[in-house]
Amino acid sequence: MLAMLEIGGWKFNAASRTLIHGDYSIQLTKTESKLFELFSSNLDIIVSREDILSAVWGKSDYHTGRCMDVYICKLRKILARYPSLKISSFRGLGYKLTLAQ
């Protein structure tokens, strides 16, 4: 587990599961935190749906996959407030966290 991570103007405190950008601060859920850690440790690398499901949920089935989509949507909404980081979808491949240009 990462202790403190700084990426794209965001600071992530893994111990408290807090994501901070300037004066904005939000406490992530345990699942959102695991997702953010996985994406940030694989910056600019496409992470497959199967790898995400295995790393975060420990299983891969249709219902868990749909749940993953919901949590990724929630993270995208959080990051959209200060769009220096972006989670992109790659059909048939997975997702990638990138620094916005």
C-alpha cells in the first residue's frame, strides 16, 4: 500500500483514504481507494478488466464487473472536478489513468 502519493496536482493519503486537490478533499471508500491505488501505480498503462476485478474484488463475474463500472464512474466524477487526471476506457482492453494534456 502506498503511504502518500502525488500525481497530477492530486495528493492521495492511503492511510486515511483521502484524495486532495488544493482546498478540495474527499474521503474515498475502501473500494474507490483500492481502484485509485491500482490505477495510479499503473499510470499510462491499460489495466485489463480482469486484472482490476482480481486486484480489487478477488473475483470476476458479470455482477462484479457491473459493480466495477459503477465505482470507476464515481472516480471519474471525483477527478472531473480538477481534470488533471483522467480515466479512459479502451473497449475490449480495460482502463487507463493518464495525466490530462
